Amino acid sequence: MIFAGGYNLKKRKFFQNFKYILIFGVFGTIISFFVIFSLTYLINKLEWIKKWDDSQTVILSTVFIIKFSATICATDSVAALTLIKPA
């Protein structure tokens, strides 16, 4: 789906909408990263993350939370490209 979205995107339409792609793609991803990071960090500090089988609390490292947040928010701008219909 991601390949098809990029392959079918017309270059002219891409450059006409470049400022919007920058605003929503780059800044939206950065804002999304900080929101996901903050919420995950808060949930981790409140010790709400439990194992499924024995209800032990799981403490995540800050590096793991950063990696998780980056992975989750990275798909937003790429998925939005698939919504643009080729003319």
C-alpha cells in the first residue's frame, strides 16, 4: 500500500502541495512523537504496564520508550500519502 501510494503520486501534485506535506508530514510527526512519548512515559511512571499472565509490573527504559514512540509515529505521514488519489 505504501509503495502504491508513492508510485501513483504525480510529481506535479507533490510539488504543488509540498508546503502542506512539510507541515503535516514533518511537524505532525514530531508532535505525534512527543505526544506518544509523553503518554507512554507517564503510563510507565504510574506503573500501569502489567504482564498478562501474572500481573507483575513491567518497567520500561527511557531508550525503549523513545524507540517505541519513533516506530509508532513514523507511519503517520507515509500512510497519508495513500489517501491522495491520482488525477
